[in-house]
Amino acid sequence: MTLDSSAADRGTRGVIVGRIVDDHWRPIVAALVRLVSDTGRRASTSDSGLFRLTDLAIGPSQLEVRGIGRVRLVGDLHVRAGVAQYVTVMLRTARLDDPCPP
């Protein structure tokens, strides 16, 4: 994951925006992105692979990304108050010998 920060639209909650791509940097459409610690916070990616999660609780969390035919990815991050965190996630194509996700 690649993280960067800039001004967010709220001072007491966090925002995560980003893009989900494949291993050729093409956007992955309709991938599911969610904050593990707050299962109500989820989004699907657009046709350009973009997503936005808003009004997030501040503190350590995990971002989970799933896509059809892709390997599930879970990554640690720290949601900060008053900043938007920009994330780029690359999901690789699943293979038959990959372990099944929980």
C-alpha cells in the first residue's frame, strides 16, 4: 500500500480514498473495500478503480480489499483525524494453488 496525506473534509473523523489496480496497473472495477474494525464502512470501486471511505473512527485499523478472481489483501493503517489518506492497492490474480481466505 502507498499512503499519503492531505487536508480532509472533517476534523474529528478520518477519510480514506484510493485506487485498486491489478498487477499491470489497470483499475479493478467493483472490488470491495472495507475497514475491518468497522464493517459498516465499506465501498465498491468505480469503473476507474476509485473508492472513498468517510466518517471513519480515528486510530489503528485494517483495510481489507477483495476482488473477483483476485487474492484478498488486508493491510494495517492508522486513520488520522483531519486528513485524507490516499491508498493505492494492487491485487494480483488468484491461482488455483492459493490458500482459501477465511
